Amino acid sequence: MSLSVSRRLAAVTAVAVAGLFAATAPSAFAAPTAVTAAPTPPDIPVANVKAHLTQLQSIATANGGNRAHGKAGYKASIDYVKAKLDAAGFTTTLQTFTSSGATGYNLIADWPGGDPNSVLMSGSHLDSVNAGPGINDNGSGSAAILETALAVSRAQLQPTKHLRFGWWGAEELGMIGSKYYVNNLPAAEKSKISGYLNFDMIGSPNPGYFVYDDDPTIEQTFKNYYAGIGIATEIETEGDGRSDHAPFKSAGIKVGGLFSGADYTKTAAQAQKWGGTSGQAFDRCYHSSCDTTANINDTALDRNSDAIAYAIWNLGAATPVPPGASFENTADVTIPDSPAAAVNSPITVSGVTGNAPATTKVDVNIVHTYRGDLVVDLVAPDGTVYNLHNRAGGSADNLVQSYTVNASSEVANGVWKLQVKDAAAQDVGYINSWKITF
């Protein structure tokens, strides 16, 4: 991670994620919209990721102890990654640029297939600082996306979107490589990138679990993964503007990513939530000679690698499912703090023949400061209650989620309600929107 941009020190508050769902009038009939069902993401073997880190360490050791821009260790790192991808069937491109009087390299790898007009890109910087081998910063992100790309090949994945991976040079000098890539993309090519996912330091030895909050859909995808394994996350602030997502974001491209912490200090509350040691930096070897293979937390590396695959499979590899009729309510409904009664957001459904399907889909968008307090139900026209969310997710904020409900015993037409109750005190929020699809 680069130190070239100053840190943002202000506290970050919860952000409404309006706009995730298409805007239509409350209770109005909306044109059918395609939903998606992604193939099951793989479990990325952490042993494979660590094997790549061992290779990067060996490269550094054989080349003066680092893999920095302009040094032999960086070029050897690029060559190692490229050889793996070439053998796996990727189309690779080595892009050169000049910085500080030395030649730099970006490596771009494209997986065949997918919509060329909708590109999901994942990237990490591959260079280290001069002071050390850079195994957490950023061998960890580079090795994880390399192994995820190899998992794409092993699965012979046929994604809906075109998948592209990038390894950036000279990030430690101010994101030089990624800036060069973005700045030299024609406008038409920039517009084809539907999202860029950045992974810079994901195996910190005293780790936190931080998620970028730049794009709501990407952010929620990562949050869904961590909620599924019972890990609370926090919004990432330490790396704002300091890593390779920044040039993409400046170009108007949607970005997201993961981070396990650098030289900020872990608080007592964070240590209670995630384990580790409070009062110590997330990575005490940040930008130092001790950033070696001994400077990796295997559990964090494993979880974050699996989260990368989860995001790529869900954001890029989904397959179209025939749509049904959709109805949406976008009117805000305030959720009063406990012990107030539950509130309802109604949708009137008409024009649908027969009963609701066994795969009735409910999309929920709730802005709230503590979703672990929320009880969310779908109430059918006859009053039958289907629980969607029952105080899960811990201290994470907001609830932006899709649910599948077997409502086949219910007549589709009538007034359906999203019912939300705050079951504990001291938190605020509102129903931003919700949608039901038959």
C-alpha cells in the first residue's frame, strides 16, 4: 500500500444505499427484471495461496531482499505470475511504463468468454518497498487473486461478465502502474468495466476485516460472505486513496475491495470482535524488512481469499434466470427504536395469475446502524408471516439482501407487506426500498 496520499482520519458514518434497486413508484407494477443465480463459488485452498507467497519470498531473497519497482525481484515476480496464468489458459498482456528512470510492468490477464461490454476486473499491486520482500504488502493480495484466477481455470468457468485480472507495478511510488493503465484506456474501454475489485494487504498478522464502502452492490456482496461465516466487518478507511482502486474510482468506475489493516492500531473493541492484540498495529512489519512469510495470518488470508472467489463468482459468473413480474415500493419508512412496534411497507400486487411461486424473490434495502437488532418478515395478503431476517449480522450496518421464499400456498394478488421491528435500543434506520418478484 502506498503512503503517497494522506489518510482520512474522520469517522465514517453509515451511508444510505439508495439506487441499488431501480426506482419505481410505490406499489406500482414494474417491468420484469432478470434475476441471477450464481454457480457455487469454490473454497480457495489457502495452502496454494501460501505456496505463491513462498515463491515471492524466494524471489525477494535471491534479489537483494525486495521486489521493488525497477529491481530484478519485481520483474521476476511478474514473470512468475505470468507463467502460471499462461499455463492456465489466460490471455496475458505485459504493459510497460517508465517511472523514476526505470521500466515498470503491469500484467493484465483476460479469461476467455463473457460479455466483452461488461468487464469485472480484480487487481492487486505486486511491488514491494525497497525495505523488504513485501509478503503481506502486497504479496497477499497478489497471491490470492492469482489462485482465484487459477480456480476460474480449473472450473472452466463460463461467466456472464468478462473476467479480467491485473497486477500493478510501482504502487508504492504513488499508484503509478494502475494510473498508467487507467489513463491509457480509451473512454469506450473504461465504460465497459462494470466494477474493479482491489485487494491490498489481506493477510495482516493482527488482522481486521475491512470492506470498502465505495459501491453499495460490491460492498454488500463482501458483507454477505462475511455474514455467512459469522464475521463482523467494518468500513475500510485506512487505505482510502492510497491503493490502486483510486485511479479507477477517479475515472468513474465502480470499485470495492478488502483490507486487513496496516499500521493503524487495533482497538480493544476490535480485538474483542476479531481476536488478536489490542494496542498493536494490524501489521507491525508494514513497509519493513520483517514483512516476510512469517508476517501472515493464515486465517485472515484464507477467509479473504474465499471472499474474493465469492465476489467474483457472484458478481461476474451469474447466469440469467427467466424473470417474473416485479413490484417495488421505494418510499422511505422510518424504523423506530425499540421498544416501538413494528412498521410496515406495503406493495399491492395485481395482474399475476394463480399462486406465488415456490421461489418468490424478496429484495430488501434497509439502512440501519445495527442490523443485528432487526427482525424482518414478509407478510402475505392472508396474514401469513415468513421470516426473512432474525437479528443476524452482529454490529454490521445496513441490510441489503435478497431472499427466496416458498410462498406457493399464497395467492399472488393482494397486499404484501415488509414488516420490520427494531428489537433492541439505541439504533436508528429506515426501510429504503423493497421489491417482490414472482
